[in-house]
Amino acid sequence: MSKTYKGVIISVNTQRRKDVQSEVEELRSLAESVDIEIIGVHVQNRSSADPRSYAGTGFLSEVRESYDEDEVIDYTIVNDEITASQNRSIETIMDTKVIDRTQVILDIFSLRAMSKAGQLQVELAQLQYLVPRLKGQGINLSRLGAGIGTRGPGETKLETDRRHINQRIKEIRKQLQVVESHRERYREKRNRNQVVKVSLIGYTNAGKSSLFNAMAKSDTYEQNALFATLDPKTRQITLPSGFECILSDTVGFIQNLPTTLVESFKSTLEEAADSDFLIHVIDNSSENLQTHYDTVRSLMKQLDMEHIPSIVFFNKTDIDDSVYYTPSEPHAYVNTGMPPMDILRILEDFMKTHMDKYEAELPLSEPQKIYDLKRYTIVDEQVLDDDTETYRMTGYEPPGAWSNRISGRNEE
């Protein structure tokens, strides 16, 4: 059983912050995910963070003095990414280990990454975070080998020599380039075969993996935890009409996602950007629906995904189906415990609105073509003409004229 530490959260609230309360509550959840019990939250209103100590030294002293001398506080957690000098100043006043929001997220990622690629991406992000903090004394290097905020894949001790770290970063990038080349070849093959791809996106812990398992009849890892899924998972699914496509689960988004993670997980995030359709999953039970929705939309813009047709799916409505946020998109649905087939039908109907309608005639003597048409297009209607022994079929197809190639007709 892992030890539970005690910690306090420090945050500076500037005018640029949209909702500091939701941020610190999210940080509380993040901290609890790595076994830190938050015993206090302290927010200072000021125009900007202090470049030397993040929050004012007087404010930090007051926070420290508000706790009994014999009260054990293991961590001071800062609700921003801080510099090495700010870390030292807070550490001196608070007399605790100091970690920032980025370190907590990196720690969770190091625990959740299961695949080799995921572990490499996390290690790369950790090393990129560490390098600029090695100047001079930097972060107390004696603490880098263990503890929350410093945990590496496999609990290995980080080499603190700058030259060694930079060499390791180069090695990891080379390995990730190999991974990305494999993914790129897969994407090219999928595009050549004109396989339609649907990706689940959304805020972390919105229930994407549960929805993925229901739609794909899969048993992939799902848990009520932040960043339960780091490694993208893909399964083939069959829609009610028989149309086959692939469904991908993706890493969850979060407010103020550290830039090191955005860069390290860029190839993973780009998996979603390569989709034909998106399902934006929202946790209906969250008190911060608007913030979560806005965060995902902002990252979609950052990753150039806004043009991809998407539907919004409100999940976890079994917890509270009385209140939910209705975004501006016309295609928004509330999951009130609907069967997986109903979810797939919603997806299929949505796809039709972005596909080309076709008509085809196929002879009974070519059953394989009829079968392929049902697999690679959404067949709406099929009528058998006994006189001509042909099937007249109407439906919807992705751009690329599958029906023309299957039926042997030339594209118009």
C-alpha cells in the first residue's frame, strides 16, 4: 500500500486567469492521484506572479505560520510551472518539498504510460522539464532520484549531468521517430484503403474509454482516474448498416497542459487530428462543464482539428441527468444509458450528413461486390430486380467513390 503524503496548494490569481477555483480543484484531484492529501489551498490575488518567489514572500510566510509547527507538510504544490529560483525561494520559506503543476502531471503520466512509446514520451517530457532547471543549483538534485514529481518510467534515478541528459533526449527522439514512421505508414495504408477513422476526444476522465469499450465491444483499461488512457487504442467497429470503420481512444486533455507534454505527445495527439470524424465526450457530472468544453476546443484549434466533423456526447448522465451544458454545435447528444447500438446509429446518421449519396446496380452473380459495398459504404436501401437479376442499391459513401469502383462504373 502506497504512503499518503500531505500537501498544500499555492496559487497566484491574476486577471488573466479565467477560473482559478476550478484550476486548484483540478490540481487537488491531480495531487490525490499521486497519493497527496491536500490539507489546505491558498490563493493570492495579484497582478502577476513574483519572478523570485511566485507568490509574495509575506504571503508564503503567513501560509507557513497558519499551520502548527508539529504539523507535517510533505509538499507545497504550485498551480503553475515555476522556475528553479522560484522553487528554491518557496522551499526555503515553506520548509517542504516543492513541486509544480507540471511535475504532478508528469508524475501521473509516468504511472499511466504502459506502452514503450508512451514511456519514452513521458521520459522525454520529464527530461525537457529538467534541463533548464539544472543551471547552478537548480532544483535540489539530491531529491531527483525519488518522490512525487520526479518519478521516471520504471522508477529509475535520473542522471543529473546536463550532457548525459541531452544525449538521452537525442536517443529518445530517434526512437520516437521510428514509432512515428510506423504510425505514418499505417495512416498512409489506411488512407489508400479509404478506411474511415473516428476518434474519441475529450477532457481527461470524461469517460472516453468506457464509451470506446461499449462501441467496440472491447475490454481496454478503464478507470475513474485522470489520464487513465495515455496510449492510443484502435479497434474496428461495424455500424448498424454493416459499414466498417475504425474507432480510436485518445489521451485526455486538461487545462494548462504542459508544453513539454504537448511536444512529447504530439504524435499521439496527431492521431486524433488524422481522423475523419470526432466524438467529443463530456463528463455530464462535472461542475466545470464549460471550462472542460472550452479547453478541448482550444486544444482542437491548436492541433488544427476544428475542421473535422464532430459530435458532442454527454457522458455519465446516470450520475446527474438534470443539468448539462449545451454547446453551440447542432449535433449534441445526452447518453442516458442508451445501448451501444443506439450510439452507433447516432454516429452513422451523423456520417451520412458528411458523405456523398450514390446509386448503384450490381448483378446477383457478383456477391463479393455486394458484400464490399455493404462494408465500405452506408447502404440505405437495396431492392432486388428479379427481371434483370440485379440489386439496386442506394446509400452514402466517403469521398473517393467506393461505390463507383466496386460497381465498375467510372467516376463522374
